[in-house]
Amino acid sequence: MSERSRRQVVGELGLLAAVGGVAGCLGGRRSGAGSTASGTPDVESYLASVKNYDGSPADRTRRDRVTVTVGARGNGGHLAFAPAAVEVTPGTTVVWEWTGKGGQHDVVAEHGAGFESDLVAAAGHTFEHAFEAAGPVTYYCTPHARLGMKGAVVVR
């Protein structure tokens, strides 16, 4: 291998390492959802640490609008979404409604699902998102994800 080739290879490896490092920093906000081989979130492993999740999504199919409580009792305080997971049909709008308990909360989608609410503490505040594409979408509360404040919407 020529000296020029070695420099190119070393430079390319350095570039790859730098890009990987930046990607890791950008992804640092994520709360660690597992993924299946297809890249879709694994809801069961994602919600394994969520104290108010009973192992299956609440069936809310064939409804136009579904409400999820933000700041529900769970995870050692008012640090839960209730229900933690819901199953809906395409076209359903999920409305997250704040209780005003547990401090400030937000709703942040993982894996590029495309929604993020403001960080809010006020009771009665709402945020909504319409789900069109089939598949699971996981989300979390930024300040409380490590305490188990995570949720999922499974679109069937």
C-alpha cells in the first residue's frame, strides 16, 4: 500500500469515527428503546421499566380520538402516562392531557416519528398528534424518562 493510500484510509477512518461520535451525541437525548430487526421499536422491552404497564396496550381501536393522561400516578409519583401504551387504528388522533401533577412534562417521539410537545406543568394543557402509518411509536417525557415515564402508541 502506498503512503498516499495509507493516509487516505486513516483519514477516512477518522472521518467515520467523527461522524459516529456526532451521531452518538445527537442521539443522546433518546431514552433507549430497543428495536426489532426491521428498525421498528420493540414496545415490550421499551416499556419493561414502566411501573404502570401491564404487558399489553389498551385497546382503543375504532375511535377517532384517544386521550392519554400526562402526569398520572405511577413510577413513584405522578410520573406516568396512562395508559402507558394504546393500540389505535390509522387516522386516530391521540390527545395527551396534563394533570398538573408531578412537575413539568413533555411528550417526545422517538425514532423520527415527528412530534414533540412543549415542557408544561399546567393542568388541562393538551397536545395532539394524528397517527396515520401502521406500526409502533414510542415516546417519553424528557425530565422523567429515566424514572419510567415512557409510552407507546401501536397503530394497527
